[in-house]
Amino acid sequence: MAEYPTALGASTRDTITLLGKDLAEDVMGEVGFGELAFWLATQRRPTRGETRVFEAVLAALADHGFTPTAIVTRLTYLSAPDSVQGALAAGLLGGGSRFLGVTEDCGRFLHEVLKSVQLPLDDAGWDELALTVVRARREAGALIPGLGHHVHKDGDPRTPRLFRIAEEEGLRGPHLALFAAIGRVHPQVLGRTLPLNGAGVCGAALADLGLPLELLRGFALLARTAGLIGQLAEELRDPVANEIFLSVDLNNVSVPPAPGRSGATERTPSGLTSSAGPREERAGAELRRREDGVVAEERSDQSNTGGQHG
């Protein structure tokens, strides 16, 4: 008979084990959810400091207002109130390269740099490495994940707080060190100062904890699940989804068909160009106005390299 080994959950008639522990006696009421999530992903119990940093990341990413993920969750619940799981899934499926994905992007980006260099010994060395990285990204026309924010233009309050927590716990490792150095030196290359955003610092912190890079977006989605539950709870108390729906439904404008036109806006290094009609052009103008050219956590300041907008 085939065997399927697992170190996670297993059951007998009388017991349930999880990570080699008795679930009822050793885990329930003894292990916090954040600690357990870390433990499940790494199959080792985190230290108190690791748990504190990890849970700080989850708190930082739980909710960020009326983002597309939150709006689609509310709208899906409006359409199918019998399917809470569908509403949550809709919001989570919207997490990607523009929203929520910067956590993974930043962690991977920093890791790729660090795996091919000798780690600097002081801030001057980190700054030199960061300058090389920023210049290379600039020349390649590539994004710098985690740099810039569409709202927190003078600084994302989550960033220094997470740096402090990691420092206090002795967990400020090379990913956070490089990210901090990028924050210090990028104005020399870009000609302007952009904030290090919260999603980026979360990715750096998770990478320093040694968590699998392939799962960094999963941790962002874990955090956002709590936020989306909150969005649904608020929708039950103070509904706005129907108003959002009606604002579109009652204000749509019919336009003539345009065969052969993609209707998409395209981004060039100088900004947005559109092969579309008036509606898309208005959307492009609004995007240019709101973006200021930049990428962040959920919608970042990207004028540093031009391109995607988060």
C-alpha cells in the first residue's frame, strides 16, 4: 500500500497530531496563530523574536483601505451573499504584481542581489552595493521593488517601525540592510527621494527570517485574509457595495464599437499612450495624475524606473 508521509496534521480515532505535537493538549491555547503559521511553513518552532517580527509583518499587510482586493470582495458578497468563501477568494485572487505582490517581489529582488556578492561589513559597504544595484536597475529600465508609495510620499510609517522591531530582536539581516541602503542612496541616481514602502520592508523582513521565497506572497495573502474578513464584517454593518455597483451601472456611457482596437493603454518610458477611445484616455489621464509616475506596495511611486504601477 502506498504511503504519504507528512509532518503536518494526522489523525487516529482518539488523537490529532500537528507538527509532532498533540493538537488538543500542546497546541490549542498554547500556540498563537502567527507562531503556528510560521511553524507550519518552516516545520520548526519560531523563537519569540521571530514570532514578533513575523506577526508585525502580518499586521502591516492586513488591510490598506478600499483597494481592488477589498472592493471586489465586497462586490462579490453583494452578488452572492450565500458565498462568503467566494467573496474572500475573489479578493485573494486579485493579489498579484500590482497589489500585494511587492512583498514577494522585493524579497526575491534583494535575495538575487545578495546570493552573488560578498556581504558588506559596514554601512559604507552596503551603500556602495546599493548604488551599484540602483544604477543597474536604472540603466535596464527595471523597477526597484519596494521603493515609492502613492500616498505616503514623505515616508511609510510601517517601514521604520518594522526596522526597529527587527533590530530589537536581533533579526535585522542582510535583506533589511540592503533595503535600508537603497533607501539612503537612491536619490543620487534617481534625482529624487522616494519612501521605502511597507510591503517592501515586509518582504525584506520575511526573507531575513529565512522563510521560503516562493511563499512570501502567501504570507501577504494570509495577512490580507484577515483584512478581507474585516471588510466583509464592515459591509454587513455599513454596506457600500451596492452604491459602488450603482455608481458604475448608472453612469456608464455607450460608445460606438471600435473593431480592431485593443482598447488597452500602453505604457512607454515617457508615460501612458493609448490606442483607445475617450473613456480609456480619461482613465489614462487620471492614472498619470494620481501616480505621479511611480511603484509602491499597493500602488507605488515608479518614476524611478517607469513602468508598472502597483
